[in-house]
Amino acid sequence: MAKQKRYIFNQLTQDFEVLETSKSKTVMRYVLIFLSVLGLTFLLAVLLFTFFKSPKEKMQARELEYMKLQYEILNDRLDNMEVLMTDMEQRDNNLYRMMFEADPIPSSVRRSGFSDADRYAGLYGYVNSGQVVSAARKLDVIASQLYHQSVSYDTLFVMVRNKSDMLAHIPGIFPLKETELKYISSFFGNRPDPIYKISKFHSGIDFSAAKGTEAYATGDGVVCDVERNEWGYGNMVTIDHGYGYKTRYAHLQKAAVRKGQKVKRGQKIGYIGDSGKTTGVHLHYEVLKNDVQVDPINFFYNDLTPDEYDQILEQSTLPTQTMD
């Protein structure tokens, strides 16, 4: 089929003339059409990818949300592990290392981690970098705590092996039979005074029991004092266990030992009563390390399971009133 000719009216000649189009103009026209179509296609693609997500993007978004949730769960679990490690550190420093006269390990050493700039630089720059870095930092700190705790236990093992005599002397049991203990009426720390009605420091633990109940030495030692008073601690026995430890047994009905007498752990040293300043029958028991009162709750390790220790530790936080 022959190509149709196109005509244009010439105003000068007042006649129709054949319209001749150059190849360059034809090419330019097709180029403009192509660019227009390409531009519209690009604009449409931008709009689609801006306001609508592809199935792959939707899947990736779901995976990111899932990973974010898992990091939150991981951080919670690491928080719980940090609480457990802190409890182990406190027992290690305040009980085990104290028992063997070993210096406590500073918290700065136990929790020594790594510099963010050196350790976590490659984890920054992402949407969820904060959560990832937090989990990594906690994990490093816990790893450091576990390492130092392991080293501490190794050191303590050597001390235990070389100091069996010391273990026999350090207070380690209740000062009365558990079957005869009614309840612990007050713990170590600031407590309301039953007579003066003000908060005062209570330097021991009060054990409530029937009058005349036998009180026992909590470790091997020598009776260094037997006092008989009508006020204050009343009738009291003090035992020197050596290694810087002493124990006091106050408000006794009467003593069953004399000054200078050697005693063994579990040996009867007196009878529980209500002598001195007190509002009822009980035994006020103290532990001293280098003549400074420390919490006796940390020295019942021979009579308590870990669960029982946790229970009595929780009870010690209650605001109980003293009996003396």
C-alpha cells in the first residue's frame, strides 16, 4: 500500500502543497514519544513502590518485626540472668569470701565489659542497632561476671581445702534447734524499737522460743565473757571463735558455761529467757567480724537449703519490730 501524502495550505500561493517532513524531525518526534512513555513508566513505578509493598517486602517486614520481638525477649532473659549473677556476687563477697578473710572482688572488675567503639562499632547504623548493641553488651558483661565468679570459686575451693579448722570455728548453724524455734521476730538492720517507738539499728536476729529452751554455740570457740545484767542485753554469753569472729547470745534465762571454757559447735551454752531490756522471751543473737556486727543471716549455711535461705532472706526485708 502506497504511503499517503500529507498536504498543507500555503497562504502565499493560495494552494495546497505536499508536506515534506525531514528524517531528523521524524526521529526527534519518536524520541520524544519514547522519553514521555519512559518518564510516565518511571513515575508510575515510583508511586507503586512508595505506597504499595511487594510480597517480598512484606515478608521482609514480618521477619524484621519477628527479629525485633526475639531481641526484646532475649534482653528480658539477659536481665534475669543479671539478677541471678548479682545475687551470686553478693553471696560470694558477703558470705563466702568474708568467711575466708578474702578481699571481695570489686563490681567494676566483675562487670568489666568492652569499649563500645572497639566492640560494637560494626553493630551501629541500622534501624534496630540499639536493641542489638544492648543485648551484645549485656551478654559480654554476664560472660565477664561468670569468668570472675568461676575464678573466685576456684580460689575459695583452695581455701576450703586448707582451712577445715577455720570452717569448724566460723558460726554456721542456728543458735537453737529448728524444732524449738517458734519464729524469727526481727532481723538485722534498722527496726522500730518496741519501748522507745523510734527506728533504731538492730544489731542481730531475734529468735522467739519457749522460756528455758536451750541455746547452742554456733561454732567452735572459747567463752570470752559471761554477763549478768538486769538491763540492756541482760544475761549474755559471748564466744570468741577466732579468725576475727565472735557471737553473742543475749537475754538468757541463765548461762550454762563459764568464762574461759572451750566449746564446740552445737554445745549448749545457756537457756533462752527474757532478762534485760525486752518485751518477751526470745534469744537475741549477734555475729561480729573484727568487733563489727554483721548480718547473722549469712551464717546459717549448715542449716538452710538454698530455697530456705531465699525465703528467710525475703522475710528479712519485712518491717518487723524488735523485742529488745
